Amino acid sequence: MKSAQKLFILIFGLAASNLALPHATIGIFDLNRAVFETDAWMIELQELEDQFAEERATVSELRTELEEIFSNININAVTMTETEIQRLTEEGQFKQLRIQQIGERVQTSLRETQNNFLERYRQLIGDAINEIYEQGAYDFILRSESVVVSGFSFDVTPNVTAKLNELIASTRQ
């Protein structure tokens, strides 16, 4: 009897504590998505793409030449000498190396541009998150990388992006 009574009290106590302590409201945001979906980033990305338009054309041209080289080897290998095949193979490897070098240069430039963008707008990113925190009456706002599982969370990334767009636009006026 006493065991049943203790069990009833324990269950009642747990149920009452859930009623007395409301669930926390947690906002979750993805920093990369929030920042790199802003209008300002899209403009910067377009400028970067324009800057590397010539390289993109060169890579396209090199890929076409590579296809021709390997097609030539595949079709004519039986009639070619070992020296001709080796020369074409080396030419193809050289073109692949040039494509790789261009790709690395573009990737490096992209990373530098992203880092500069983040650094330039670091304060505004923090301001945007704080405003969303205050407006949404959140108990916490966490980066998505920090959260494994949460039953009581809201993705505030679009809100942070929108607020960041507003703040960046207001600094440009």
C-alpha cells in the first residue's frame, strides 16, 4: 500500500512539475545559411563570378580539348605510335593540371571573400541575432552545429537572414 502511495505521489509530482515549468523556447540558426543567403552576399558572389569569367571560359576550353585528346587516343590508338600516345597523354595531363590550378585559385579566392565578408559584417550578424532573440522571446538561440536533437526549437535562420539584410542595407544608405 505504501509503495503504491509513494508511486502515486511521484507520478503526480512529475506531472505537476511539467505544468509548473514551461518548456524553453529555443531558436536555432545556421550561420552559413543565414549569412550566405543575404542579398549583400549574392551581390558579392556575382562580382566574384564576373571576376573569374575568363578562368571559367579557359576551363571550359581546356575540358573540350581534353575530350578531344582522349577521344583521339581511344579512336586512333591502334594506328598511333607509343610516342604519339605518350605525347597526347602528357598534353592531357598538363591540361588537367591547369584546370586544377585554376580551380584551386578560384576556391582560395572564394574562401578569402567569404572570410572577409564574415569579418566585415560580424557586428551586424550579432546585432541581427540579438534582435531576433528579443523579438521572438526566445530563451536560447543556438547555432545548429551545437544541437543534436531538440523537440522544442525553431529554425530562426530565415529571420536572421532577413534582419541581416535590413541591417546591411541601412549601413549602405
